[in-house]
Amino acid sequence: MLPSPSPRRFGFARTAALIVAAVAVLGTIVLLIVVPRIATSVVIDRLHRESAARGLRADWKSLRVDLPARARLRGLLLTHLAGGDTLLTADSLEVQVPLATVLHLGGGAPSLALVRARVQVGGHEAAEDSLADTDDATPARRGDDPQRRARVRRSAQAFARLLTSSTRDLPFLHLEDVTLLAGRGADQLWSGIHVAWLEHRPGANGDRLVATGTVLGERPVPFEASFTRDRAQRIKGLARFEVPDPNGGAATPMRITLDGALQMDRAHKAIALADTTHVKVGDIAIRLGGRVEEAGPRVSFRLSADQLTQAAVENSLPPALLGPLRDLGVRGSWDYQVDFDLDFARPDSVDFRADVIPHGLALDSERTGINVLGLGGPFVAHIHLPHDRIVERVMSDDNPHYRPLDQITPHLVSAVVTNEDGAFFRHRGFNTEAVKASIAENVKSASFRRGAGTITMQLVRNLYLGHERTLARKGQEVVLAWVLEHLTGLPKQRLLEIYLNIIEWGPDIHGADEAARYYFDRDARDLSIDQALFLAIIVPSPTRWRTRFDKDGALRNSARAQMHFIGRAMIAKGWLDPAELPPMDELTIVLRGPARDVLFPEGMPLEAEKPKREDTKHWLWGI
């Protein structure tokens, strides 16, 4: 029989137990009160440091940190330290990391939820009014921002790291009422995207992404999409878009399916899209392959579509995406191939190729309703201007300002070609070398600084499309430029002649002779080198020609430098005798046409009548 515990021993054990319990309770209280406060302080400090390292400032209305590792922000605001521009606003942002990951005990999928947010995803800088030819040295670039360039590269690396992660490491993602806005700019091709709802669910057997929303633009396009990836890295997906009718009719559905496979390369931290991957856009079958490497990061892809026909394209793409291409009638078929390779660490090494391989391809005059076959003779040009305005100019001697190419001074022809499309006489409507140079410069500057449009593409924009900047219009522009150069039989000289007789050079000023009369009261055949260079620099922004002069009416040094730069490039091409180009500070402009009264509505200042040779900074008038 066991002895009974003494009252003294029992009292001690009970007291010890009570002490242990009290310590446990107090410890729990400490963990629930003190630790979250310490964690909150750590999170706040980390948020501020990480934001500042990226040139940002983070503010919020409330922050709560819960054990083991969950943070919830309310009223989040991210702004750029330089300039104060808003990058992100969000009602709610919640991030949670699994305890096993925090303790380094194994993997686990983190989660992120973003609700009612607006995100600015891009910036823009206007493209320079400078040479588009990649063979010539470009002028000194305006201040690049190394920090911004580094941020862009880090973002690209983070995206590449996400793509190359295993399924188990991908985050659970929930977006609700999130709007991604593109940077504003003259060459903007999209406005952004509104994600009504998006969820990505990772799992041991694969992952799934489902989303609904709207592609933003002049005519918003609703969409819904679903994509899956299994453990064997097979991927399947379906996206459906409702493309609105620009004339107010019913929207047209467009269906895109994906069926392919991914190949993980753990040794090189890369993921490849197998060349056997197929994408179908309606009836159009496309083969797609590619590779993303974390190092660099580096992105490459290749795309090919064979035996395309007009019927297949029209059956697969909504009328709003085809636009005036529906009025083309073509016989035969064609193949299309694209190859792209970009290493963000070495942007100058970018490679891009796009090829159309025709098979008996020809225009059918009986089914072609758009005027592409009548450009060789007299016709009435319907010139499309911004804001849906259209003006007409007769391309024949019935128009007193119409000038054949040989009746426009070679100085002006060469200056405009040099500044707008230096490779015009070498390419066939689409300049892949200019595209590569544009991509490289835009990546290095971390902004949209340079486009890759050609004179033929500008001609198409003026004659058929207008100036709405959307991805659909850009695609139409490229196709029509290819048609003009390959299927119409028009020589380069005729395309250039039409271009120089219709482009805008000021308010309701179209064509070289109207411009020569408006600014200098001269015929287009009689312009001096100074005048030709001046007209060349205002082509990119004709409605802003007065900004080339300062408040006192003097030609700005920046305009004079631009003119001289074009002149030097003309010399390099053999298009201008070096002796004909004055020194930069001696380039002068005398406004004698109606533009003079626009610049000086109250009369020309007396001091501007004569140039001051001893002070070239204030020249406006000269001999």
C-alpha cells in the first residue's frame, strides 16, 4: 500500500503547478502582446528600408502583424521619392508566410491578397526627334536614371524567378478589383487592365490560375481565363475575349487555347516552353517555344504559323481587330515566323526577326475595297488626323501645291528621310534593325524613348488608319505597310512622294510645298539647307512648331543643335556636301510666310529684324 502524500508535499506540488501555469499564461500573454509589437516594428522598418532602396515611399493607415508570420496593411500608398508620383494605392494588402518557411524547416507556399488597388505599371518619355536609322550615331541621351534601370532589371529578375520556381514554391495569390495602368505617352499601345478577380492556387499536384477582368482602352474588352499546370509540367489554358464592335453592334467573341509543356532546368535556374506547344486563335494554329533564365534575366521565344489564308484570318479574328484589313482581297497563303531574344544584362545584344514567307500571295483587285492599287496614279488622299479628323488633298496637278519628288529640293527630301527613317531605301516596310535598336535603348533607359516606325508605316497611318494607338492598330499598320511594299508594285520613290505631299507640317498645312509657303513664302524646290533642316525637325510634332522658338522669338539652341545633327548625318550618308552645312551657331531661320504672323501676332520685334553676329544665341533672322 502506497503511502499518502503529506499535506506539505502536496501543497508544494500544487504551488509549483500553479507557478508553471501562471508562467505559461504570462508567457502566452507576452507572446500575444509583446512579440507582435516587436514583429510590427521589424516589419515597419523593413517596409521603409525596402521601399527606399527602390526609390519609393510607403505609407499606410494601419498595419497589423499576427503570429506566426502574417501582415495586413490597410490604406497602403506607394509613391516615388523623386517627383512624388503615385505607384500604388490599395485598400488592403495581406501577406502570409508559412511557419515552416520562417523557421527554415521546409517549403510552403506564401500567400498574397490585394484588394481594391490601382497600380501604375509603366512610365514614358517622349521619343526624341532624332534619327531613326541605326547606322548613325545618335545624339547625347537625356539623363538616364541608373536607379530606375536597376529597378526594372530587378523586377524582371523577380518575374523570371517566379516563373522558374517549382509549383510548390509559387505563392497563393488573390487579386480583387485591381487596376494596372500603363504609363501615358504618344506611342502608348494599351491603357491597362482591370482584374475583377484573380486567384492562383498552388498544390502538390500542380497549380491553377483563374481570372476575369477587362482590357482597358478606347473600347474596353472583357475577358475570362483559366490555366493549369500539372506535376509533369503539362500546361493547358483557355482565354475568351469579348471584342466590342466599333460601330456599336454586338461584341464578337475571340477564343484562345493553349496546350503545351514546360521543361525545368534547375541547374541553370531556367524554364523552357517546349517547341511542341500549340496555341490556337480561332482556326489559326500557332507553334510556340521559348525560354526564361533567371540569370540576366534572359527571355527568348519563337513563334511560327504556316499556310495562313485570308479566310482563316477573317474567321478567327473579330472585325474590330482587322479594321481596314477586311477590305483587302488576297489570293494564296503565307507563313509567319518570329524570333526574339533579350538579355536584360546585355540589351544591345537583343535579337529580333520577323519574316513573312508568301506562297502565291497576290492582291485580288475585284475583292479589294481599300485604295492600295490606285496609288500609282492621280488619286484623292483622305488624310487621317488625330481626334478622328479627315482632310483631303488631290495627288495630281489639279492641286497647285502637289509636287512630284523631283520638284522638291533634295535637301528637304534627304533631311526628312534621315530624321524619320534613315533606312527607308533598304527595308521593305518594317525595319527589324530599328526594332532591335529601339528595344535596346528603351531597356537601357527604363522608359519608352524610341519607336521603330518607318515612313511606309507613317504613310499607312495617314492614308488608312488614323492616330489611335492600340495594339490592333499597330498590327494593322505593320500588315498594310508590308502590303504596300510587297504586293502593290509601287517603287520607293512613289511612296516617298505621296508621303511628302500629305504629311502634316502645321495647322492644316499638308505637304512640302504648303509648308514651304507657310513658313518661308517659297516653293518647295527653292528651300535652303537651313530651311530644309528646320522643316525636318518639326515633322514629328507639327502642331508644336512654335516651341522651337523661345519667348523672345529666337530659335532655341536645342532646335539648332537638332538641325545640325541631322545635317551631319546627311553628310555621313553622302547626301550632303560638307561645305553646304553651316556651323551650328550660324544656322538661321527667316519666317516670311503666314507663320511669321502666328509667332508675332502683335508685330515682329524690331530687334529681331537683323541677326546679331556677335551673339549667335539670339539669332532668328538672317540672310
